[in-house]
Amino acid sequence: MSIQHGEKLFEFRSKQDWINRANRIWKRHETASSRTICVDQLGRICGWGEHFSAAERDNAYPIEVFRLRADMSPNV
């Protein structure tokens, strides 16, 4: 299966990298986490800490962060 997403914004190289940068990196890219999707190297969507831990356990970093497609903006 192939998924379509928006542009790649950044990536997390490890769980510790996610812990260290998550609070500020979305702001630096002028977006919110709710307007992005995080995908590990096994193709799994990562939304919270348990997912980032599983990616570490399964050697599935880096986790890439993409902007949602323009037609997927959440209702605000």
C-alpha cells in the first residue's frame, strides 16, 4: 500500500531526539502536530509515546514528519 502525504518537514532520529525536540520543532516549522503525520521506517503512524518506543524497539527510526495533505486539514 502506498499513502499520499504532504511535504516532509523534519525527522526524529531516535526516541531521545523526539523527547528533546518535540515541544519546539513544530513551532519552528510554523505548524501544529495535529496538522502533521509521523511515520516510522516500517510504515507505521506514530502518534504518542508508546509508538515512538515501539519504533525504538523495532529499529524503525528515523521517524519522518510530513505535513498533512491540503485536503486533510482538521476542522478548526
